[in-house]
Amino acid sequence: MTDQVDYQVTVEELATLMKRTAGVHVDPVTLRQQADDGFDTFGLDSLGLLGIVAELEKRYGLGLPEQAERCKTPADFLALINGALKTGV
């Protein structure tokens, strides 16, 4: 029997990952308010997003969907990542 743990990446965690992996400082409140704005608005490029995906894959021990690297907004990214973590895919 396997216990399923319900992981979820929050806006606060995403802001922390943006700073740690890409050197981009974003206030979590601002990130939440502007979650539908493009990552480029916050100064995060595709390489920075790739670093965040790699960190999350390492943290949770599973491969995340390839589309994660191509998400354009924090809202889309969190929806995709949290959906994948919930289903374990």
C-alpha cells in the first residue's frame, strides 16, 4: 500500500525558487497579484525557468511535464506543476 502525499507548490515557494535558482527577486504578494503576467515581466527567462523545473524534479523525485519549461506565466506554471504533482505524472 502506497501513501499518496499531496504536494503543492505555492506562490511563495515559486518566488523563493525564482530567487535561488535564477537570482530574480520577486515579492510573493506581487507575484500573486500579477500571476497572469509573463515570466519576462519579472525578469525570468527560459533558462531560469528550466532551473526551477530541475529543482522541483529533484525535490519531488519525478519528471515533470515537458510543457513546464515552456509556460509563459506563473499562473500557468503553477497549475501545470501542481496538477502533475497531484497525479504523480
